[in-house]
Amino acid sequence: MKKTALNQKHIDLGAKMVPFAGFEMPVQYSGVTEEHMAVREKLGVFDVSHMGQFRVKGKEALDLVQKITSNDAAKLKVNQAQYSCMPNEKGGIVDDLIVYKISDEEYFLVVNAGCLDKDWDWVNKHNSFDCTVTNESDDTSLLAIQGPKAIEAMQALTDVDLEEIPFYHFRIETFAGIENAIISATGYTGAGGIEVYLPNAVANEVWDKVMEAGKEFGIAPCGLAARDTLRLEKGYCLYGNDIDMETSPLEAGLGWITKFTKDFIGSDILKIQKENGVDKKLVAFKMIDRGVPRHDYEIVDADGNVIGKVTSGTQSPILKEGIGLGYVQKKYAKKGSEIYIQVRKKQLKAEVVSLPFV
């Protein structure tokens, strides 16, 4: 199993360590709800160094990015980032990712840890352009400092005005004394904050400085479990749960990152889907009956007929009720539709709602 540069920090802090995407990662420290609430109300720090990073450089770097991703990267300005996905030839999703525009001839792709090898092969397979792709994943650490107090707390560590970095923009500047760090106003929690990309060699030093700067604001180290409950409250898709090689971005409600202003892998299939409509849709639902929906639970109608399945579910720490995402037949996807979650031998009532949950 791989370990991030911060592995010993997590162990010293008493984190419960688990295998995740080939890494030994902290799933929780003080407790999921406590960490979740720290991020919603104050701030928390996540080690997400398991994520993958590819750098695309060269005269035709944009051409490669445009071919493999669904969003229109030509609209990006320098220092701007974009959420996107890499469709396959059948219109399924190889992975979702964030594309950073460093310059006109340089892009930085951030991909999921569990898809790293598959993504690397995919990008190289389709690189018939005048550009090089470098895998920087093993050399890069990534800290996500998230929450309403994150900007104020981290301002002490940089001369960059963090308030002035718009959502999904970034700067390459000095952070915690480390030059050329990528400071990005992105995140997976919907609670605000920054993500910082750094060399592994300085990760421990920066972690300590982040914890010290955040101490008076109530910073908490946070694990993967809280990261999951936080992203689900915002309705963000998790690769391997809500999207995969068999689900299309249009089925997953990701039409907004699927731009037909260009040709890309799978765009012909997805155009047909857009014109004809899809048979199933990813919906958000809240439990009406008491119960917690879980991944792969069946979704049924009032007569017990299977109409879909849960892809993500939890007990929302904010709402104190069960929430989830799942694919259902199109006719049940309308807001207000009554559906049932099969929990063991019981059929628990739920209602289709709009996102985000909070």
C-alpha cells in the first residue's frame, strides 16, 4: 500500500487508518460528525495527496485536453480551473477531473486516485498531439483547507489576497514559505476554502504551519469519512459510486460540463442522448421514513417494483435525516416523486428533491 508524505502525522494524531485507492489513508480522527461540523462551521484540513496530477505541456496541449474532456477548455483563462469529465467511446465516464490552465501551452489535470493508472493510460493512448504528458502524482502533496474560516485563517501564510481568488481560480505563489505552490479556490465540501499543491518534501512542514495558523479558529484534521458526508450534502458526484464507465454525464446531471461546441471522445453518442433523452437519471432524495440509505440499496415503487438503485447515502449531520443519490427510471426523476428504499425487508418512503441538500 502507498503512503502519503503525511502518513506519520495522521498516525501520531490518532487517526483510524484504512486502505483507500491503494493508499493507507485517515478515515477519521475525533469522529465523523465532529469533523463534518468543524468544516461546516469553522475549518478543517484534509490530506488528499492520494489524488493524481498530470501536467500537459506543448504547442498542442489544448488540443489533447479538448479531445479527452467533455467541458470546453478553450474558454479557460490563465489561472482558471474547470470541472470536467473524460468520456469513453460509449459515452460512459473514464473519470471526472479538474483542469487547470497554467499558460496557453500548459495544463494541469487533477484526477481521482482510484483511477490513476487507468487515466494515465487513457490520456497517453489519445495523445497524438505535439505535447508531452508528465505524471507528477508520486511527487505532489495536496492539502484541502476547507470551511468558512479557512480563508481568514490561512491568510497569515501567504501574501496573496486569498479573498481575491474567485471560485475555481488559482494562483501560483508562495504559501507557508514554499515558492510556486498552487493555491486553488476549489474544494469538494461546498464550505469554501482553498486547496494547496506542494512538493512531498515540504508537506510535513506546511501541515504544521497550517495547523498552527488555524489553531485560534478551531481547525480540525479531517478524514475521508467526513469528506464523503460533506460532498454528499452538496450533491457532488463521487467516482465509482455515482458515476463510472457505464454512466453518462447526461444521466448523471452533468450536462452543464458536456459542451457540444467541439468534438471529443464519445461526443457523437452523447449528442444522440441529448437529442433523444435518457432512460435513467441520477436524482437526490430525502428519507421520509426513518432510515439511512446505503450504496447499492434497491429503489422501488409503491408496488415494490425495482426502479433503480442508491449510489450514495448517509445520515446528514446537518439535517439529521437520511439523504442520498441514486439512479431511477426517468418517470420517477421529477422533484416531489415518491420513491421507496429497500432496507432489508422494509420499504422506506423517500422523496425526490432538488440539490444541494444544504
